[in-house]
Amino acid sequence: MEVATLGRSGRARAARRSPAAWARERSRAFWIVVGLTALAALLRFATLGVQSYHHDEVVTASRVLRGSFGHAMDAVWFSESTPPVYYALAWLWTQLAGTGEFGLRAVSAAAGVATVPVAYLIGVQLRGRRAGLWAAALVAVNPMLLWYSQEARAYALVTLFGALSVLYWLRAERGGARRDFVWWGVWSGLAICTHYFAAFPIVAEALMLLRRRGLRGSLAGIAILGGCAIAVAPLAIHQMSIGHAEWIGNFSLGNRLWETAATFVTGETGDIIARPERPWLAFVPLALTLAALALLLRRPAGRERRAARRPLLLVLAAIGIPVALVVVGTDFVLARNLIPALVPLLAAVGIALASPASRRLGTVVGALLVAYSLGFCILASTDEQFQRPNWSAVAAQMGPPRGPRATVTWTLGEGPLRYYLSTGAFQVRAQDHVDWLVKEVDFVSDGAVPAPPHSLLGPGFRQVGREDTGRLYIRRYRFQPPGLAPLRLPHLRSAKLDFRTTGVLLDGVGPE
């Protein structure tokens, strides 16, 4: 009775603790992680709705999530190349928040923020609090993780689920508790049902669990994971048969691997935003990352080397297996598809920076890497040259058509521009053989390019306007005689607009 009374009184005193007393009881590491998580939230949410939707995001907002839940899942079946978990979660959330830029992207931003404390716990499991703090700091300010935390696609969510899979793999391997195996199976299954490339590091985790704990000990987690894999397999087979991702193989593997290395440390700064490659931006963070990993080669760093070996094995599996599959004709190697490798890689770097054998040097290298990454995140959040093209501003400037109109612009910009125009515009394919008549032709270019030659338009057109919306410029040409003019579609596709490819968008146009 006395023990019970003391227990009740102790719980009562705990319930009466002031917030200040509770705060004093938290460790310094706890508050550092809180601060890093708050920094991650500030970076991700402060500019979340500023940028326009990009090509793939428009697919999410207007094609997948535009109707009922059943329609969304059906759209995943016929128009996507990724599993349904992200879209299911996004559909549920957007019933409350809508499909505006801030509302829809909040799913990814929240996942990106939540990844920071998970990275800390991974580092703690591997090599203690100091390694965890470095891992959390690197995840909080990583430019690629910031970019995809502001993207209405599945990449931030699979990063979170993949990180939770790593955490519970480490716990299950170390402690062998059944609940850890179950949670490993749950998070691993969710990761695979969010993005297929999560399977590669998870396969490595499963093999290491089987080696360490045996089939009997690992059975609960393996069964959950296997059930998820079986459930999503028919969708994966169907989506591969459609061939939505076959365009990836049009680019050399070597160039894509270099882009992966650069993107892992600087985010998307090249083709995806219609910018030329800027490799010099990646030299400093890549050199610092390699310098950090080189600290593991020092003789006194044996324990850290052994601890870092496990996440580096996951990195090897996440990147090496897809590269090996290229040999058998399955080529989907792309920086964003390899994103499940990024948190394990940053955890390994965190272990290297925390090594007692080179603590002062590790602190200097880590501080420089965090400072560079944070500065780059701020630059990418404030400079239009590092952001998605501002199609919403272009659409607002163009307004509704005053007669049949053709817009010549970047092929990957047609979808976002059509979305923001909301005029029933449609894309004209190169293989279309229809004679179209127009009253106006507008050119949207990347920067102030020279005026297109009149031979592209034909006689009777005169420039009637020239506006800029920052990075993107609009030139308007109107047919001056009464009536409409034939659209010179093959000629317009040769317009020099400083985009890699040029397409044509039509509003209110009918065939001749």
C-alpha cells in the first residue's frame, strides 16, 4: 500500500511540474535537436508556397488529386511510375488543405522536418550523441532534401520512411526485440509502397538482419515487408509496361551519376529547372564530404570506421544495385530516384565528423560543410535562378486569350502554364497533322533572347507587347489583317528560347 501511495504521489508531482522544470530536465543534445528541427522547418515552410508548380507537381495536383480517392488511385495506375502511398496521404490531406502550392507541398515539408530527429536517432544508434547531432545538422540543411521537401511528389516521404527503416533495423539488430522487427517491417513496407527504389537498401537491411538474428528472429518484420512487396508488385509490373520512365535511358549513365553526386550536395540546379549544369557549385561540398569520410581512414578511428561501414553498405546497395541493373536493360538511375541513399550517407559523414581521433579537424570540416549547405539553401530560397520557373506569373501576365492563341515555350513548361492559365489550353504534339488558325502567337523565353525571325510566323504578324516576369520573358505577336492566320507549327518549334526543347500550347483554337 505504501509503495502504491508513493507511486501515485510521484506521478502527481510529475504532473504538477512546471514547463521550466521540464525544460531543465532535457539534455543539451535534446535542445540542439529541437533547434535543428526548427531550422529545418523554417527553411522548408518559409518559402513553401512561393514557387510555382513544376511539371511533375502539376501532374500530382491536376491529374492525380483532382477527383475522388478512387480516381486518384486509378490515376496512379495509368499515369504514374511510383507506388500509391504518397498520393493516398496527399489526397487525404488536400481534402482539408486544398491543392494550392503551400497546402499540397506541406505533406513533403512535414516529412522533411520529421527526418531531422530520425537522423539524430540513427547517429545515436550507430556511434552516440555527437554523431547523431552531426547527422541531424547535415540533414536539416542539405539542399537536395530541402528541394524535395518543397516538391509535391513522393521523394521527401520515402526519405522519411527509409530513415525510419534504417533506425528500426539498427534497433532490431542490436536489441532483437520483437516490436523493433515489427516496426522495421512497417516502415520498410511503407517505404517500398512510396517509392520502388527504397527496396534496394531495404534488401541489404533484411540480409543483415537474417545474418545477425536468423529467420526465426526476423520473421515478423520480414513477413510484413514481404506482404507489402507482394501487394505492390502488380502495380510495379504494370507501370513498367507503360514505359513512363524510359526517357531516363536517353542520357548517358556517367553523366547521370555525376549529376547524382552534385545534386546530393547542391540540390536541383540544372536541367530540371531549365538551367545549364553548374558543376563548380558542387566542388566545395563534395570535397568537404570526401574529406570527412577520409577521417575514417585514420588509424585511431577504428570504432568509427566500423560504425560507418553499416550505413555505407546501405548507400552501396541503394546506388550500386540500380547501376548493376543497367547491364540487364533496366535503367532508371536518376538522382532523385537514388534519394534513399542520402540519409545513410549523411549518417556516415556524421560518424566521421564525430570521431574523437580527429575531433578538432572534424569540427572544422563539419562546420564548413554545414555553413556551405545552409548558405546554399538560403540562396536557392531567395534567388530565382535556382528555383522552378515562375509559370504562375507568366499566366497572370498573359491573361485569357483574345482570340485563338498559340504559346511557344519550354516543353516541360507547357503543363504548368496550362495549369495556371486555366483556359482549356492543350499541348500540340510534333506528330499532330492538323491545320490550326490563330490570331496571336506568344513566345515565352528563358531570359531576354533575340526576337524570333518573322519567317517563323509568316506575313501579317506584328509585335504588340514585350513583358518580363523576372527570369521568363514574353513576346506577343498579333495577326493584323482581319481574320486568322495559319499556324506554322514546324517553324515555331525551331524558335530559340534558351530552353532545351520547345513546344507549342494552344488556347481556344479550332481546326481549319
